[in-house]
Amino acid sequence: MKVLPIQRVMSNRILLCLFLPLALLAQTTLAQDGVRGFIPRAPKEMKIDGDLSEFKDALCTPVEYFNHDFKNRAAQFFYMWDDEAFYAGLRTLDQHPFSSADDEHLWEGDGVEWYFDTRQDETFRSHDWPKTPNPGAAHCYWSGLKGTNVVGRFCLRPGYTNSMSKIGVQVAAKRTKTGMDIEFKLPWANFPGLKPKAGTIIAFDAELCYSDGGPRVFRSFVFGSPLNVQQPASLGKVQLVEKIEPENWAAAGPVMFPIRCDTAWSQAGKPEVTGTMAIPSNQADQFGKLAFRILSLDGKTLGEYEAKPETFSKAGNFQRAIAHWPVSVAEPGAHQVIGIVYDKSGKELTRIAPRLVSVHMEPGY
């Protein structure tokens, strides 16, 4: 047996130690390229009954926490998966729950417009929604109401009813003191081209439709915009994982902690800008400081301002964080702003920019 000189053995070991972390980092980067959310595995024996307690470790994406009518607009989406199905939960603040009685037009009223693409080939996130039977992508709707009655309902987009077989789909809901809790189960059996496992990347978007007691009057998106209706290419890429890790927050932060900045039209003192950051309800104890950093147009830091959490609905743990800074630091059109989430040791977890996409039914943001 040939014996290598000790120097060569040590050199090879050093190279191996240097190479392996880089290789693993490259694999992780490749797997997460463009991914904007991480969906953890569901607990065993999931029950679709309108009880959202099983979603305590799910990815949570808040919507409309900055709306002036938050008692009828703020909501939380939750997502999980297992070998059988993809699961979504929805908790809403809503003083006037209502959905259309028409079973084929569930977007007219309170409901969810759901965009889902599981294709694992070159058609993934393509330009057009497919109309062929069981193509691996579906544009559909689910709601927990029929009129004002609690009834779980599901339908496919008219003209695209061959996109999935509706095998084992379940929707269940219950009223709360402040709105509705709804659960949705979408079995993988409806997408025979996919064998789900940790590391699999799919794409979807969740759009919340609002009615205020009648037809749809407002719509809000987690990942994209109304472009979803035309193009699966607009959907957000997500990765199935065993559980959400702190290192996942860097990519998922913009949907976990969305931000908004504005200047109040009436102020008693010197003019200030207000920054607001939504806080996911089931991760509120997993971070340290929240802040807004103001940057000049050439990237220099003009100031950083801590955002203080506040609870605007104890039911459902609806929280957002508020910061203020002088208008003189951030003159309109002459600065940039980012939200920053730190862990309890002061390490940065994620950065968030304002969403520059259309949200409601008109172009603009």
C-alpha cells in the first residue's frame, strides 16, 4: 500500500474542508434560487374542520395590515404540506362575512382566488394557464361561506375546469368573534406529475377577495398581482421543507413581514413619515428588533429607526410594528427605505422593500 506524505494528506484534508462547505452552499443557493417562501411539513393526522391550531408552525403571510379599515381587511394566510396534500389556512378580520350563493363564481364575495402550479418541466410558470386535462396547474377558488351561512366550497375557473379532477378537495370554516377561520386541503392526487418531497419547488399565489356583504369590492395578493389571472409566470416560487429554519427568513421575509410607508395628512408636531411592518402571528417570539433603514439614492444610510410592535387585534394575534422619522430625512423621491428584522442577538435575519405591484382592482400600488 502506498503511503502519502503527511504534508499531502493534510493538504488534501484542508482542501476537502474548504470545498465541502462551498459545494453545500452552492447546492443550497441553487435549490433556493428565486424561492420566496418555505412551506413546512404538516403535523400528522391533519383534520379539516376550521380549527387553525394545527398551523402554529406554518409559514404565515399577513395581508392588508396597513389598511385603514383593518377590521374588515386584515388577514393571515398559513401554508403546510405532507405526502398527501397541500394545506392552507386563512384567518380574517371581517365584520360582514358574506359570499355569493353562486357555486361557480366564488370570487364574488369573501373568498380566496387560488393560483397553483406544480409542473416540473419547461412549462412551469408559463405564460398561459393550461386548459388540457390534469396539466399540473390550476386556477381555482375556495370559500367558507354561502351567503352568510358557514359552508366550505370550492370551484375551478370557468373555461379551465379540466385543469384538475377535484380529488379529495376539502374546505371547512368556522366563525370567530372577529371574522372567519377557514382551512383548505388540496391533495397531490390532482397533480399526478408531481411526487412531493422536501426540496421540491412549486409556485402559487393566494389572493383574498373581500365583499363587505355583497359583490367583490377589494382584492389583495400575497406574492404577485392581478397579472396572475393571465400568467402563472407571475406566481411566487416556494420550496417544500421539513421545517422553517432561521436562514430561510432572508428569502421569505418580504411575505412574512411586508412593510408600508406613508405621511399622515394631519400632524400636530414636526412632519414625520410613518413606517409600518406586519408581523406574522406565529413567529412573533422568534425575532429581536424590527427597524426601518433610510438610504440615500446612492445607498448611504441616512438613519435607522426602531419599529415598536403593537397589537391591533388580540383575537388571532394581529400585530404590526410602527416607526417614525423626520420628513427632512426622507424627502419624497429622494430616498429609499428597507425594513430589517434582527434576531435576539442582533444578527440580521431579513430585509424587506415596499411592494411595488398593483394590489386592488386598478393599476398602481
